[in-house]
Amino acid sequence: MMNRFSTDQCSLLVIDVQGRLAELMHHKQRLFKHLSTLIQAAELLDIPIHWFEQYPQGLGPTKPEIKDLLGAAFYHEKITFSACGVPEFMCQLRASGRRQVIVSGIEAHVCVYQTVLDLLAQGFAVKVNQQAVASRAKDNKKLGLHNMQLAGAELTSTEMILFELMQSAEHPRFREISALLK
């Protein structure tokens, strides 16, 4: 069953968009563009953002063009592939009362995939922005998305989720969000 997401019920996750690994992503410029749009829109819509770095000592920091947009977001360092392996994050997510999660980041078939499985297992509604996730190999992204969908996640796009969240051209942030999508 597909659920309509709302700004007062959802959170955004940005997973492991780091250093050398991010540079190896298939269609990396497209990925960075969609992540940037999604993050800026979440800020405008007052949607909490949680961003993660997988072992930053080894993989390096989050890409500066992405990190610079994450000023007020919740930061989490992790060593587990799933973001749900970070107790502080799970406590914050549960305490927020928000049961809908938009997932973005890398890699689609490892950290994003395992995070999505764990969120679904804990009863969260999950939408994966297929334009804002990537893997090094195109086939791995395709397989990751396929398996996330089979597990119960809904696939979406940047434009699709943002218009869903606003619900109407009368939304007070409609013009600003529309400008981000151009």
C-alpha cells in the first residue's frame, strides 16, 4: 500500500556521500544535483535531516557541496552499513514521532539497502529517491532498488516526492521549491 508522505510526518536521510567513494558513483553529477535539491527543499519544508558518514577516517568526509547544505541537520558517524545501527539516530527518529522516511545516498545496494530493510522491519514507511541514490556500478543500483521495492519501500523521484509533500500550488513554499527543480 502506498502512503502519501507529509511534511509533518517525514524525515530525510542522506547516507555516506563521502570523499573518494562519492567520486566513483555512476552518474555522480546527477546524484549530487538531486541530493542538493532534496536537501534544500527539506530545509524549506522544515523536514528534519539526518546525515551519515561511514568510517570517515577511511572514506573521507562528506562532499563539500553536500556538507555545506547540511548546516542544521543531525550528524551521525557509523561503522555499521545500516544507519539503523546507530543507536543515537534511532532514538532521535523514534522520539520525533515521525514514521515516514525519505532515503538518499550511497551505495544503493549496501548502506542504503540495509538501512531501508531495517526501517521497514521497524514499521517505518520508506520512500527511496531513485535519483538521489547511486552505486559505483549501474547494475548494483538497479538490483538495490529492485530489492528495496520488493521489501516494501516505494520508489520516488525528486520532483515526485517534493510535489507530494506540498500537495498544492498554494503551498507557501511552492515557488521556492519549484525554482529548485528548474
